[in-house]
Amino acid sequence: MTVVETDRIEMADISSEQALDDMFEALEPVPEGLKVEIVEGTVYMSPQRDTHWEIILDLIEQLRATYPRKRLKSDVRIDYPGHLNGFATDVTAMAEGAEKTDAGRWRHEDVEFVAEVISKGTAANDYGPKKAAYAAAEVPAYLIVDPYVRRSLLYTQPKDGDYATETKIAFGDEIDLTGTVVGLVLDTSEFPRD
């Protein structure tokens, strides 16, 4: 009983970043083929599916028109505002000049674009707490790609912890990011359906 109380006191004094570090460290080694994220303090492990990966790769290939390879990330941990949010976003585009912290992590302040491809088991995170965290971090463009309904949602203009603009795009239509820092149009015609 005393040990449990001591642990609780020690945990209360640990920073969110340190708590996230400890949580991720406790999960190592992660089995191959699984993606691990911590959303509002809850651990999620998801298997990578072919459809999921094909959409991610398609997005990365198209983003290469604007972003050098080193500024594009996939499944790389970035900590976001809110309670214990260590996300491994499907696609992240970093700002020019972005550098890792002393702890070796990318900063959410340097994220220009985020895309999440929906998985059935974690869809609620992408539409809820992750959207809120990206808006709070003022990520200029957040794209949700949903292969189950063959539609994407683009959120832009973050303000006061939410996005002012939501645009629905059917698979086959173009995603116009020319009015954002990304500055290009994404083609969804080859996005597979799940």
C-alpha cells in the first residue's frame, strides 16, 4: 500500500513529457507491424493494413512536390498539447528549418500539415482528441482520409483550439491545399477503399 501511494506521488511530480517517455519506454520493444500512439494517456496499438499504407505512401509521394524527403515523417512520435498526447501521425510535413529538440524529438510548433488515415479501431481519436490537439497546436492543415466511406475531411484555419474551416472531399476529387502553407493540390483518384 505504501509503495502504491509513493508511486502516485512520484508520478504527480513527473512532467507530461517524462511521463510520455516512461510510457513509450515501457512498451518497448513494439512488435513489428504495429503502430503505437498515446492519446490522452491511453495507449493504442494498431496493425498496419495494405489500404492504410497505400494511402500514406500516395500522400507522401504527392507531398514530395513541395517538401524534401527529410521534412516528411510517418509514424514518428511528436508530442502535442493536452494530457499525455504522443502521436505517431500517419503523415507529417515539417516546416523548413525544423530541428529536433535536445531530447531528439520533433516539435509540434514546426508541423505544417498532418494526415491521418482512418482505422476502425482508432477512428474516434482522429475525429476527436487528435483533431483538438492539432488545432490547439495550430497545425495549419489537418487531413482525415477515411477509406471506409471514401471521403476526406480537410480542416484549416486553426483558431482558439478548433478549426474554422472544414471541407469534405470525395475520393476521386482533388484536395486543394493551395490556400495553405502546403501550397499544392492532392489527387485522391488512386486512394483505395477499405
